[in-house]
Amino acid sequence: MTRMLSDKAGSDAKNDPATSTPAGGRPPQRGRPGRAPKNKWTSRSFWLRHMQQWHWISAAISLVGMLLFSVTGITLNHASQIDASPRVRQVEAKLPPDMLGHVKSGPATAKGAVPNPIADWINTRVRVDVGGRIAEWSASEVYVALPRPGGDAWLTIDRSSGDVTYEQTDRGWIAYLNDLHKGRNTGFAWSLFLDVFALACIVFCITGFVLLKLHAVGRPSTWPMVGLGIAVPIIVLIIFVH
């Protein structure tokens, strides 16, 4: 009789969904009543994962720019100690008589583009593109400034004789890289790149700071090193820069 009651109790326990074990052999997980689900915005793993993702993305975007600006930061800091030998190239030509009229009939004093026929002739004969450039017109000449990274250039047209003079100065590749660092005479495309690069560096620094905070628990030297990185430039400015 006792054995029959025991077998029945075991059978009831198997059929009871609250106590039965699934086919996989692992008992079902029971939730804790009264406990709210964890918010992902306060989860350390959530922030760690996203900060790491944006940190490496911003690092990949700004890698080449950081190397360039680090090297040119050194060359700019020691610009007076770097020997530069500018190379000057000069080209002279003369406008055809049929085009000289366009120059003589231009405004006496004004700023405006070189007429298209003359710009095309200069591009073919002197190998210089002045199309769309703003020229300074005076009573004696037409002057076109052609600044460029790492050097300078200009072109003049004598309004009475039609003599064309082009001069280009090249200060070398170090000066070229330094001008890229400063964004000097580099045009719209490079200016846009500098803005994107600066934004990527900001993201890189902010995500790096958040990652420092997330890992600072196991690294006691984190905040002293951060404080040192802030204090050193301030001390140098206060004591040595006047």
C-alpha cells in the first residue's frame, strides 16, 4: 500500500508542469518576483561595448591625420632650425596682338577674372590655370595671386606690351606638410577634411575618457596619470610661457 502511494506521488510530480524537467535536462529558470528588468542605459557592459566600438572607429578615421599632425607639429616647432632652400621658376611669354585688346579694354582699377580667351591661352602656353581666379586690375598690369601649400606663385600681364610673367616659388616638402597642418592655401576639400578629422579626434578622446572610467576600478594609476596629463601643460604655461 505504501509503495502504491509513493508511485502515485512520483507520477503526479512528473505530470506537474511546475516541477517537471524539460527534455534537455535543465530545470526551468524561475524569475524573481518583484524585481524589475535591468535598464540597458545603466549597464556597464552596454557602455563598454559601445565606447569600444566608437573608439576604434574614430581611431581608424583619424589615424593618418594624427600621424601627419604629430610629425608636422615637430617640424613646425623647429621650423627655424630646418634649413630650407626655396627653388624659383620663372616663365615669360607675350600675348598675341589679337588678345592684347582684351587686356587694354579692361577696367582701369578693379578686381575681376581674367577673360576666358586669355585664360585659355595662358593655360596652353604657360601651363598655369588662372580660370576663375580673381585678378587685380590696375592701370599698368593685371596681377593674379596663385598661392599654394609649400610655396607661392603669381602671374602678371603688362597691359601696354602684353608681356606675361609667371613666377613660382617652391619651399620644399617640409613646408608643404607644414602648410597642410595649418590649412594654408589648401582649398575647400582639405578644409572639409580637417573638420572631419577634428570631429573624429573629439570622439576618440571622449570615448577614451569613458573607457578609462570603466576600467579605472582595476587600475589605481588611471586618475593620477589623467591628472598629470592635465597639470603638466598648465604648469608649463604658467611658469615658462610669458
